[in-house]
Amino acid sequence: MSEYTGPAAVIADGTRIEVEVELRSTQEYHETRAGGGRGHVPGLTSWGGRLSASGEPEAWAIQESDEPEIEIGNRVGKFITVGGDLGTGELTIKGSGPAPFGDD
């Protein structure tokens, strides 16, 4: 598991929107009984968290974007919005693919 809290940018339909984020990635593990023993093997990794846009217009643009991407440094990740409050600019997101932060 890794975490990132700090500045990021969202690219929403070609527009760059500066945001603050709190993101976390998690790794699933599955039990195995290979070779007569028991153990765990890594499964899917997922990531998501919260982002804060500066206001309602920016949050609305992110929410309505067809394929939003988040940039952290030189890494990029695709995500969807799964909740939040457009009025305050706070959105909950769920990532797709490798996390744009951490030790991948």
C-alpha cells in the first residue's frame, strides 16, 4: 500500500485543473494451497481517494469529463468520479490502471 497527499493536476477534456489530493493504493492478496502448503499471492491493486478542486465550476468540469486523468509529477492515471460535493469542490475518485504515485 502506498499513499500520496499533495498537489496534482487533472486533465479534463483538454483543460488542466490544479487540485489537492489524498490518494491511497491497496493490494489484494489471495490464499493459496500450492505444493501442499498455505500462502498468499498478490492480486489486483486498486487506488483512489479524494480530490479538492478550487470550486464548483472546476469540480463540475472534472465530474463531467469523459476520460479524466490525474497527473502527479511525471506520472498519469485515469480515474472516474464516484461521489463528492460539487458545491465545495470535494470529489471522491476511483483509479483505473497503475497508480500515478508510490513505488510501482
